[in-house]
Amino acid sequence: MKKIAALLFISVSLFACKKKKGIPDVSGIKVDIPIERFDQSYFSIDTNNITAGLSKLSQEHPGFYGDFMQEILGVSGANTDSNTILVTKEILKSYTVVFNSIQPEYKKTDWLKKELEKAFQFVKYYFPDYKTGKAILFVGPFDAPGVAITANGIAIGLQLFAGKDFSIYQVPEVLELFPLYISRRFSKEYITANCMKGVILELFPDNSSAKPLVEQMIEKGKQWWLLDKFLPTAPDSVKTGFTKTQLDWCKRNEGMIWSEIIRTTDLNSINQLDIQTFIGEAPFTQGFSPENSPGNLGQWIGWQIVKKFVSKNPNMNPEEVMRMDARKILEIAKYKPR
């Protein structure tokens, strides 16, 4: 009897803890995300008979074939087009080594299907009308996107998720595209978070690029706030791309960071140098510790402002928060971290 009581107490405690965190129960929401292996079909094309291989590929993957050929490779995709055949030969020649190197990591994809379906359960909880699709895996040029929303689902470029120690990421030409502070995030644990970032931009396109710095910070902070809703148990390091050291530094120095920003920078600036200092990829943020500060510090501060705002308006739903004017969020939040 004591054991039963103890187990009951533990169960109630865990339930209370889960509820306290604000994580809704989504177990009853049915979601199916099929995994489509475009990558395996593409790299099985016989280089001695590319015309027939492209014809077969287009029949097996009618939804993504045109997107891959036209949007990623920049060719028509017609199997009689000489440029399509030439580019296909070049991709097969140059990227087969990439495909072969990462196949062992992605031979089984049950884990990815499970992760994506769990994330989309939360998407559907907050946005019931959202239409899910497939997860289409491909391997393409390094300047192709790692994640792209298509008419049929989410396309995932595995060439950008080969693992942070993947030797080709150290090649000078690739390093020019992706310095090490970026490629350290090219691992499979970032796939689902990147997919959800794509979903967020599909739901709420970011139109803040011409707005003042503080508004861009808050608009981008909204994105991480919603990402938190879709991935409530994922580490902040995966959601933000910051290292644990950088996150710890941000949390310890939140008050100092905000004070320095408002002391040294015009929050209403539309100067691109000011905006680039605080928004976007960088090894660290100018004016702060090169060893500990992350780049994109403005989005992190924007995230904290949005969280402060939401704490004062707990009954607002995610769509209302995402559509709330950035200036209004700043005004109501009265953000003054210590």
C-alpha cells in the first residue's frame, strides 16, 4: 500500500511539474510525417544513362523533382536538356563522396520521424489548421538550403547536417561559406529545430528587415518564443544555436547586456552596421566578450523581452503574441533586467 501511495505521489508530482512548465498534453493529436528518400534515389542514377535515371527519378519523386532541379540546381529538369544532364553529371561526380559519407548516420530515420511528429503535434495544438506534409531528404550543393518549406512538406539538405567534424567542412571553399562557428551546428540534433524555424517563418513571415533595431530584435525574439512552444523540451542551445557557455554568459549578464545596448546604441537606428552588430550570424557580438558572447545577441534580448511581455499577459494565445506590434510589446513588457 505504501508503494502504491509513493508511486501515486510521484505520478502526481510529475504531472504537476509538467503542468507548471506550461507544456500541453498533445498525445491525442495524430500526426504522420512520412520520410521521403530523394537522396538515395538521386545518387543511384547510373552516370552512363543519366537520361533514363532522371526519367525514373521524376516518376518516383514527382513532388520534389521540379523543386530540386529548378530551385536548387538551377536547371530545367527535362531529361533531354543538355544543361540538366551536364549539371547532374557534375553533382554526381562531386557529391557522391558526401552522400556516401553521411549515409551511415542517416541509414535509419525513425528517430527523425519521431522528433518531427512530436514537434508537429505542438504545431497542430496551437495552429490546428496547419497542413503537414512529408520530410524530404536530399543531398545537394553546399550553398543549397539546409531546410526549405515546399508545397509537399519540408526538404532537408543533409549536406548541412553531416556532423560538426565532417572533414569537407574544413575545406577552404566551404569554410568561406560556413566558418567553424556556423558549421559546428551542422549536426543531426539541429534538424528538427531548423525545420520548426522554417514552419514559423511560413506561419509568420519576417517583414522586419527595414524596421528599427529594437523592432527587429523583438520580431526575431518572437520567433524563438514560438520555437519554445513547438519544442518545449529541447535544449536552448539547440533552439538558439548558442553554446552552453554562451547561454550561461547571457543569463548571468542579462542586465549588463541590456544596459550596454541602450547606452551605446540607438535602439531606433536603421543603420545596417548597428543592425548587423546585434542581428544575425557572427562569432561574437562587437563590444562584448569575444570569448563568451554569442553573435545574434539582439535576438536573444528580443526573446527575453517577449517572455517578459507574455508573463504579463498569460491569457494571450501564440497567434495574438506573434501578431502583436513590437513597440507595444516593448512598452508593456517594461523590460529592466538586473
